[in-house]
Amino acid sequence: MQTSVMRAMADAVPLPMIVIGPDERIAAANPAATALFGAGIEGRHHLLTLRQPALQTAIAAALTEGRGAEARHVIPGPSQDAAYRVSVAPLGGLGAALTFVDVTEAEQMGQMRRDFVANVSHELRTPLTALLGFIETLRGAARDDAPARDRFLAIMEREAERMNRLIRDLLHLSRVESQERVRPTDRVDLASLISSAIATLRPLAQTQGVTIETTGIDGPLPVPADADQITQVLTNLIENAVKYGGAGGSVTIRLSREALPRGPGIRVDVIDTGEGIDPQHIPRLTERFYRVDGHRSREKGGTGLGLAIVKHIVNRHRGRMRIESEKGQGSVFTVVLPES
């Protein structure tokens, strides 16, 4: 009777729950718990299923001292570990009840925030250190050295511009994230935005010896969009293709139609003929501050935030983004935006 009551109590709880009897065996496990730990755990000693020391200490405190406790329990997974906060409550001499709350996402978000702060601090510290060093030099040894002063001032200007780009991109990222749940409703001509982005970047392309061309369906191509944000997406992708696609190469913007889950969409492929990207890097390219080649990216003025901003803008527009590349084969960055 006691076991059936414990099982009924466990089944009534939506979270994974295990009841350990006074004999230290698992008396009951609800469906959520068996999905987590596997079937057939009832009747086994809890140590065979719950082996981690912190959780064992909490169970011992509940069973022997009648004292509730909490512990962190980690379950290894194929791609990532799952973390649970386990509440262990004594049952007044009848054993102990364990409930498992999945805190994996919360811990990941906390780690992402810590990494973000660390990355921002690092990215700002480098140019700030350079500026302070050159200011000190200009006040001292280089005070009357005109050639050195001009050289140092040029470097200081470049480092200040780097900080300005970083702060600008951080503000853009914050603004896009705050708007991500609100889909734009204004209809804009995607073909016109592409033409505008190409016109803006043509001087850079000429400097790099890169040709830009468009192929596929002709405009106008009306889509519901924030014109400024989609221009930012197009500019970022085309500029990256020009900068990293190899001097003397070409960049092709190909327009076509592709079905999305909720209807037809306009597909924009930005294709370069550069050295390509190792496939192992592709899943992480839209992470904040992730760079395939950090030194080269900084030299070309990159902040490491551009593709993260692109991803959030595309998400806001309920679109799709894909990256395809192989070493030596160039890269294709694809954005698909719904037509309605």
C-alpha cells in the first residue's frame, strides 16, 4: 500500500520525481524520471542510479537526519551535458522524495553572459592599452619627434575607430535583440535594397579588385521588412564576401524563390570565390566574437559581431540563414525572407 501511494504521489508531479524508501531503494519513479534514467530503476538501490557525490550527500542527509537539501546533478548527453537542480525532501521516516528541475538552459545563458562580458572587456582592453601607451609616449620621448608623432597619431586613430565600431555593433546587437519578437510589417523592395548595398560597397570592391554581379529573378521583390536592418544584413554579407573572398575574385548575389514553412520566400545567396571556411567552424560563425582567423579579422576591421547581428535580424523577420563552405571552394551565405 505504501509503495502504491508513493507511486501515485510521484505520478502526480509533472517534473521528474523519484521516491527513495527507508531501505534506500527506489520505491517509485514517475514517467518523467524513467524517461530520464531509464525503465526498471524501481526496486534498485539508489546508488546504482544516482552516483554523484553531491547528490548522495543530500540523500543521506534526508534519510538519516530528516533534513532537506539541494544538489546539482549532471547527466551526460551525446552533444552536451544536461544539468539538473535536485531538491531532496525527507518524508518523515518513509524515505525521501527527489524532484529534478532542468537548469541546463539557465546555466548556458549565465555562461554566455560571462563569456560576453569577458570578450567585450578583452576587445576594448587591447585598443585602450594601445591608446594609453601612445599618449604616454607622446607626452614624453616623442614630444618633439614630428614623424613619430604623426605615426603614433595614425595608429591611435585606427584603434579609436576600432573601439567605435565595437561599441556601434554592441548597440546594434542590443537593439535587434530587444526587437526580435516584433516582426516588421512595412513592405520594402528587396531588389532595391540589394542595389543600394552594392552601390555602397562598389568602391571597396574596386579597391580589392573584386567584381560584384547579381543573377536570378528580377525585381521588384516586395517583402515585409525593416529596410534599415535588411540593408545591414546585405551590407554585412556582401562586405564580408568582398573582404575575405580573395583579391581579384568575384562576388555573386543570386536571387531565387524558396518555400518556407509558412509560405513562399525570397532567397538571397551571397557567393564568393575565396579560400573557403573549414566546415568545423561553420556551426559557430554566428556566435558573438567567434572568428575563424582573429588576427586577419581585426586587421580588416571586423568586430566579431557582424554575423551574430545578421542572425538576430533574420530571426526577427522569421527568415532562415544558412552557410555553406569548403576549404578552397569559396563560401555561400544564404538568407531566405518570407514574401508575406
